[in-house]
Amino acid sequence: MSHLYCEDTRTSGVLLAHHGIATPRSSFHQHNEHAKVRDLVRMLDGGSDVGLMSDAGTPGISDPGFLAVRSAHQSGHAVCALPGPSAALTALAASGLPCDRFVFEGFLPPKKGRQTRLRELAAETRTIILFESPFRIVKLLEELIVVMGPDRLACLGRELTKMFEEVRRATLSDLMDSLRARSAIKGEIVLVVAGSAYAE
């Protein structure tokens, strides 16, 4: 590998140093990916092998990476994806909710179209996977309770595959109450919600 683009060079640096990898690296995150894609494609055009790393999860899945992969394809370069931990699939597998059919929503729109999307999800029969910020998770649970009811079953995954991993399966109202009781909520959160037709 000639060069590595990392969501955070400091975070990736710890892992790389542990394995004795000294490959040159540059940052590649949501605030600079448009500019860095041009550099990445120039390196590929010059014959270099380039890698892309995210801090956790899989690049491109609600993480920087989509633009780089698309540009590499458009420029005629081969793309090889190596599977790694995926927060969405890890949460789904740990949820105890049906995994045969599911819908990945990622982050819901913050404002425009949010209420419409929430109402659509209330009628969704497949298991639903959502990403949310720790600062907005209680608000999301409140909104889901309004459209789905307090007794809809869900599973909250926090900091999945990391040191402080937490998996909690309960109704939407119980999850909301438990989070409201905390002095602080930290870490990346995945919420898996049962489809409208699911019953235990």
C-alpha cells in the first residue's frame, strides 16, 4: 500500500503502530473529502495503491468513503472492499429482532421531511436500523413513540465493537426512560426497531 487515507490519522495511527505499519497517511473526513478525492484519484492515476480507513465501522456506510469509491470507479480504477465491523449489522445481529428482511435508514433528515419519514417508518413491516447522535437520541425516541407507540420493541447499541459497548433491548418507552435518567450519553448509537407487524 503506497498511501492511506484515514478518517482520523491519530486514531488510525494507534492501530497501524501496533502492527508496525509505517505507510504514509493523510486525513479523509466529512469536512475535507471533496478536496481530498482529487488527490486520491491523482495518486491512483500515478500508479499508487491507496487505502481508505474509517475510525470504526465501514467506510462509506454513514462514514466518509462514498465519494472516493465513486471517483475511483469513474476514473477506471479497481476497487477492493474488505469487510470489517459494521455498526448497523452488528446491532441487527445483537437485537434479537428479525434479520431476514430489514431496512437501513442511517441518520434521518434533521428537519425537512423528517416527520413524513417517521410516519412512513411507523408502517414499515421490516426491521428498521437507524443511526443517531448521543445528543439527539432521546428526542428520536420521543418522536418514534408518537408515531409507533410506547410499546414498540427496539434495541439500542452504543459504542459497538468498542471497549464500552452496550446493548439494551426494551420497548421504546423503557429505552427513553433509561436514557433520560443518565447524567450523560456518550458514543455512537445504533437503534434497531421492530417492524410494525412484529410480535414476540
